Amino acid sequence: MGRIKKRHRFRNFILVVLTLIICLGLATGTSLYNYMLKLSNQSSNQGEKVKPKTVSKDEPVNILAMGVDIGVVGSEDKDNLKRTDTIVLINYNPKLEEANVISIPRDTLIEVNNKYKKINEANVIGGPAFLIDAVENMLNIKVNYYGKVDYAGFRKIIDIIGPVEVKINNKMDYDDSTQNLHIHFKKGETVQLDGKKAEEFFRWRKNNDGTGLADGDLGRIENQHLFMNKVIDKFKSPAIIPKIPSIMSSLPNYIDTNMSAQDMVRNGYAIMKLDKAKINMYTLKGDAEYISGISYLIYDEKKNKDVLMKLHYETAKK
């Protein structure tokens, strides 16, 4: 089913990048803990603080990554109303030694005071705590930690690690002067994406002439998974090691999280040790419907059995 034309918003998977960075820092001999301590201390002073739900080292952990959009165009206020147009649940299971990266489409339907809303509005309505509550209720899980970042942080990290090579599978031709957004890629070309170009690649959904991804937002998530796999490859390379200090010193300027320095090191180290084949990527499934003229994705539990089995592995064993 078609979707109402909407303004393109930025989305990213920066928390996955963050956890990979953390472990690599352990091998460099840099002041990793001090960087993480600075980040956790700075985050504790930003906006609403959500108390983490700590777990033992042998229990699965769920981290909710929030990639926020530009918010009010032209605003320089870091806390201006921003929608979480990228929502990714990172589930790490130490017993299975695997991680599951689960994208939650931004159009997913939730109810707020008996009114229908899209899940990407949750941060605007009630901050990170509201979004966490929505995800917990939908998937019947406990979210232990969250991390929130905007597109400026994403661009910065990609610029530091160096360009990411991607083959363009669709013609991308979109201009929006109000956002200073100009996306132009040719189908079939292989490009080196710096931070700015990576942002454009992530944001694209359709062209000015109406052509584009048949699946809209779901198709864009597929592009993001493709990009994320490329980023994982870069972080697995020894070439990343001399870049770690720059990455670490930059993170506190862009990321808000309720993870302590110890949590970041522990979770980052655990995920970074994994073979790439043990990092699985999923997208929550549902049915597209128009309700009162607005397009929503209706989450369907039956269509997500494989994901739910991963999230509820410990419960299913009992």
C-alpha cells in the first residue's frame, strides 16, 4: 500500500557503531575509561534521565538506539523537539554469544491517551522514557539502556573512520532546499561515502518525480542495514586502531545515554568479540494501513516469531 509523502528525516545506527568503537579502544592503550566516564557524566546532565535496568554479566541485555531527526529547522537548541526516526533495539545474548539488531519502522502504530500515534513521535511526546515504555509494551521485554544521537554525530564519526564504500542500487535524485538536503547518486555506481554523503544515503526514500523505493521506509531500512554491514567491516579492520582517540573524544559531544562507563566498556567489548556472522539484523514486520488518512504500520506478533524467539530465549527455555 502506498504511503503519504513525508519530509525525509535522518536515521542511523550509531549505537551499534558506538559499541564496536568501545571494544576496539581496549586494544589501543588509550584512556578509554576516561572517555566513557566523560560521556556518561555529560549525559547525566542532559534532559530527562532514565534509570538503567542493570543485568548480570550472564543475562541478555537490550539497548535501545535512538537516531533523532533535525527537529525544528534552523534551531540550534540541542533539546528542541526531535522525532526518533531511527529506532533500533540491540539485543545481546551472552549465552548464545550473538547480537540481534532489530529495526523498528518509524510508522509503527502506538496508542497515546486513546489516540493513534506513530512510534517516531514518542520522544517528542514524553522523551526517551516514553519511547522505551512503548517498545517494552509492544515486544514484552525489558529495555536496559538507551543511547540517543543526532545526524551531526553520525556525520562526525563517519568522517573520522574514513569513507564507506557502497554500491548504489537505485537512482537517487532528491532536493529539499528547506533542509539544505541534496541527494544525487546514479544507479549502479560505487561511491565512497563521507559523513555528508552517508547522511544523504541514509535519508533517501524517493525522488522528486515520485519514483523511488517501492517499500518506502522499509526499503530505506534495507539500505541502512547494507551500510551498517560495511561499517562493521571497517571497525573489524586493524586500520581503525589509530583513529580510536579521535572517535572517543568526539562521542561525548553528540550522544546522550544512561549507560555508565562500566556498562559501555562491558557491552561494547562483548559485542565486538563476536564474529560478524553472529550479528543478526531484522526489521519488525506488520501491515500497512491508512487510518483517518494517515499511513501506519500495524505491528503483527505472528509475523515476528523469529525475532520474538531471540528476544525471549531465556523465557522459552523454562
